[in-house]
Amino acid sequence: MDEEAAHDLMAEGESSNMRVSYRTAVRYRAAWYTARYGSQLELAVPVPVVVQFIVDHAQRSTKAGLVHQLPPEMPPWSRPASRARQARRR
């Protein structure tokens, strides 16, 4: 009974756009995990993996300029500079 009620509440609070967005985010995180660790993403994710995700995506200033640590296997559109260009186009 409680599980059904929780499911009903979740269904009422979700839009189709939100479900698509969540699915896309999960696929991206799974692709990142595979590129970074060479295996499939499994839940629950250890804290060091979450920290690595943040470090990989956050740009930081160095003497050579802005850098990130995304694995080279990640597609060019996933890189921070590409995401900034896409945001400016909107």
C-alpha cells in the first residue's frame, strides 16, 4: 500500500521532460563511468567515484590555462568548453 501511494505521488510530480532528462543524465554518467573505469556503472556508487566525477568535469585554472580531467574517450560535446559554447547558442 505505501509503495503504491509513493509511486502514485511520484507519477503525479513528474513530467515527461523530466523523465527524458533523468534518462539522459543516467546514460551520460554510465558512459563517463565506463570511459573512466573501464567497466559498467553499478549502484550504489562509492563516494570517491562521485568526487572523481566532479573533479573530471570542473575546470580549474593552471599556468597552462583552464583544464579538466575528463577521460579522452569522452565525446567532444561532453567537454566543459563545448558545453559553454552550447549554452551561449541558446
